Amino acid sequence: MSSKTLLTRLAIFCLVSILAAASAGSPLPGKNAPQGNQLLSPLQVVILLDINPNQSNVFSLESGLASGVLNHLNQRDAAVSLITFGYGEPALRSANAKPSEVVDAIKSVGLEQSGERYFSVHLYKAMELALSQFTDDVRPKSLFVIAEGREDFGHKAFEQLASRARQLGVKCHVALVASHSLRGSKSILIYGFYLSDFARKTHGRCIEVGDRRKKLPRFVEQFSTDILNHSQNQRIERY
């Protein structure tokens, strides 16, 4: 056998050995391997709950609405954060917890107490804190605001918050809950003016719940469907 033939066979043998070693080091597809988009990303939800003293007559409606939606979220792999706010500083009560754990956290939440007749609520800080809980990834994200509708920010601050939410791909859903009328003369929305626009600009839903307790199951179903549909679609829309 010539030296040229020997070198050729040796080169082929080395190449086959390298390919065999590479194949052995690569895992073969199995039953547990992800197939395309088979595995869904967890849904990320932040709930803002208004606990200012004015909500004493409707707080049970607020907490019932939040708990009802959370019970629906138990059907999915959802990471939920709970933030309470009022005239005091916003507080992060739960972070990236299971829906059932947040239901338990809501049971321990009470209304703020104040002897003052007039006070403002720190909605802007609460919204900032809520948006800071979201990660900038492809997971579907929903912000659920349950509030009287008092707002402490103007148009410029509103635009900044809305822009940030759109960058993160967050859809905001708003429930305006109050024992008083939300609208003024000529049926103009006074409470929740910016919040309702925030929901519209992020392609979310705003419902003027008021104090309509009899319609609580319907409201729970509407908000739950919106949030879960966002999870099923697995789509992040940026505007």
C-alpha cells in the first residue's frame, strides 16, 4: 500500500471519529423536549388595590373582584404581584407569587384610617412601582388596577407611564370601584379619567364598576377572560 493511500485512509478514519464523538455529545430529542411553542411562558400579572379610607363601603367589592380574578388565574402558570396604595406610600404585599398565595395576602389587607376629610392618593407612585415589577421579556403581562379613580398626575406623567407600559408590552385593565358617582355634569368622567385612557392606550379594558355588587360575577368573568386570553395568545404587541 502506497504512503499516499495510507494517509488518505487515515484522514477518513479521523474525520469519522470526530463526527461520531460530536453525535455522542449531542442529546437526542425525547418526550420531554420542547416542540416549537408547545411550552407556554408564564403569565405575569400585577394587581393594584386601592385602600384609601373612602373605600370603606366598597372594599369588600374590591377584594372580591381581585380574589375572583385570581381564582381564575389558578388555571394557568401565573406569577402575581400585589400592591396596595392610598394616601400612604404604596406597598408591595406579594411579589411573583402564586395566585392562591395572593388571595391569602388580600385577606390580611385592611383599609387605611384617616381623620382627614381631604387627602390625595399616591396613584402615580403606585403605577411606577407596578411597572417596575415587570421584566422586559416576551412573557404576556397584565396590570389590573382596582381603584376609586382619584388621580394625582397630569397629562405629561400619564404619557410617560403609558409609554413605559407599551415598551414592556403591558396591557392595563381598570376597574373603577366607588360608592359615589364617577361622573360629573354632562356625564363627564371625573374619577379615573386618565386610568380609562391608560387602559385604552394599552389595549386593555376599563369598567365603571361603581358599587354594583350584583354584577360582580360578570365583572370577574370579563377581566379574567381578557387576562387569560392575553396569556393564550402569547403575543407581545408594541405600539
